[in-house]
Amino acid sequence: MTSNANLHDATERARSGDAAWQDDVRQGVRHVRDLARLPLSPAERTAAEIAATRHKVRIPKTYLDLIDWNDPADPIRAQVIPSPDELVESEGELDDPIADHEFSPVPRLTHRHADRVLLFPTYQCAVYCRFCFRKETLTSIGRGYSREALEPAFAYIEAHPEIREVILTGGDPLSLPDKALAEIRGRIEAIAHVRLLRIHTRVPVALPSRITAGLVRSLQGRLMVSVVTHFNHAREITDATEQACRTLRQGGFVLLNQSVLLKGVNDTVEALEELCRELMYRLGVKPYYLHHGDLARGMAHRRTTIAEGQALAAALRQRLSGICNPVYVLDLPDGGGKVPIGPGYVEGRDGEAWRIRGQDGAVRVYREVVGAPFSQYKY
Ligand SMILES: *Cc1c(COP(=O)(O)O)cnc(C)c1O
Ligand code: SF4
């Protein structure tokens, strides 16, 4: 085969790869009116009309096809189909549940921890999740990507040598075209003190066909790249998502997952255990965080209590290996950052004797033995 033919083949493949995900988007739900062809209840239909004015409705076909319409409590349906419960706002819920705006020195960037920043290249997503903690930002701003819009953020990163990780989030960064991703990656890798590019995305879950060879190439360069996916239920793990994750792993990216604890979706030990195992064993994706439900508006019906979350985290710790086990965290609303809120194992201490609860529930005494190193003495 001549190199020309190879090139031609590659172009063909890239084209058909792009055609696949574009069909997936086109044949999915793109507007609230597309919900008309789905078997929703009358209450869901009315709720959807109202809810969609506040938080867009968008569901790619492959994700839509995972819904079991015979099950009103289907965990996929619960994540993307607007529910009448969403219209009920509770006291204490917030527009900006994790204080992104308070820590934003320039547009499209949040800097709360010295060594890492969030960068928002777009406020659009391939799928809109009903529980989204940034939904007010997405709805009120709705801005897409432009190179100029990010310039102040790039200048800020350049001027702050303590920044080592740039986290693309949004919106969903992988909803952008390859060209835009390559442009952003190129701009960031030109800043010498940046070491890691992180991409927080729900595309491998909801639009796995978008993970093409072209997309992978657009992210490859000088930087270590970590793709942080957002699977919430084992039912989201399919041949298509497996293929997408394999493509990303073979591209050389480190894969992690963050889940949100959602009542009626994944708030049982069995659901979380299966999710975490399948993430690691089938997809090669390390469970990173299990987030307690944020104070996003209209989401009281999906939030568990912290005590329920702790009981689940304790059970997971007993059942799962360390590598399969995520850290249960709460993102404090006033900008206190993500704090582990899993069960405590230290029951108390008496000098050097610590009383520590084992994974079997029994409390043991651990006596500290600490001596000065020899090198401290002259001999
Ligand atoms: C979540 C978050 C990060 C990333 O935190 P890690 O614990 O490193 O995953 C960074 N900055 C902000 C503002 C965040 O909300
Ligand atoms: S993909 Fe992420 S940012 Fe977009 S709606 Fe879902 S949770 Fe929100």
C-alpha cells in the first residue's frame, strides 16, 4: 500500500468516526420538543416543558437507548429526563453550590487551590444532567468556545508559576471540535510550569462515539493528560463506553472517574459496588471521588443524607479493594474545597495509644513507637 492510500484510509476512518457521533447527536433528544416522541408520563411532559426553560434538555441517542421505559425508576432516565420534583426548590439550595464564581480572578477560570485551576472553555454539554451542580451557570451564560474568550485565563496561568494542573471543565470540554481541543492543549502546553492537563467530561459515558482517533490526537503532546469521566451507574458501562475508554487508555491518558451519590440512582451498596468494580476491571478507570450531592437547585429529591453516604462508604471500604474504592467527599459551598467525609476510624487516643476501628468494626489499640534516627547522634 502506498503512503497516499494509507493517508486516504486514515481520512476515511476519521470521517466515518465523526459521522458516527454526529448521527448519535442528531438522532438523540436535542430540544424539549423531541421528548414528544418518548413514552413520558403526562406529569413528566408538563415538568419537562418548565424545567427545560431553566436547564436544557439534551440526550445523545446511545444514552437514550439505555433507558428501560418499563421502569419508572430507571437510573438512566432519572439522570436525564426532567422530573416534576425538579420544579421544587428547597431553602438552602444555591445557584453556585461550590463557589466557582467567588474564586474566579478572570473570566472562565477558577483558582481555589494554589497548584491547580479550573478552566471553562465552553458552557455547553453533550448531555444535560438534571442534577448538574453548574446548571445555573450553563443556563444563564450558555457561551461556547472562542480563543479570545480564553486569553485572559491563559495570561493568568502564565503569570502564576505555582499552577501545575489545568483542569478543563465546563460545560463539557469534549463537546468541542478536535481543532479547538488541539488549540487549547497547544496554548496550555506552551506554559512551561504546567505539568498536567485534566479533562473532566461526561462524553465517554453519554456520547462514547465522540472518542475518536482524531480526538485523542488533538490532546497528545508534551503534557501528562488525565481524563476524568463521570459514570454514575453500572448500566452506563456498555460495549460502546468500553471501546471509548480503551481508545483513551491506548492514547496514553490516565483515566479516573468521579460519581455523584444520587438517591434512586446509585444509593445502594450493591449499585455502587458493581459500578466501582466494573469501572476498574472492565474500563480500566480508577474510581476517584464519590461526591455527596451538591446543593444544586431543585435536587432535594436526589440528595441522600451525609449519614447515609457514610454508611455506604463504610460498606464499600469493607467490600472493595483500595484501587476500586473512591473517596467520599463533600464540596463545601463557601469555597472550603472538597473534604473527605467518609466514616472515621479513629475512635480516640490516650497518649501514644490510639483506639482505631478495624474494617471488621472491632476497635483495637495501636501503640505508636517512634524513635530518633541514629543520624541525629554524633558517633
Ligand atoms: C474540584 C476542584 C479542583 C480539583 O480538585 P482535586 O481534589 O485535585 O480533584 C480544583 N479546583 C477547584 C476549584 C475545584 O472545585
Ligand atoms: S455534563 Fe457535567 S456540566 Fe454538563 S450538565 Fe452534566 S454534570 Fe453538568
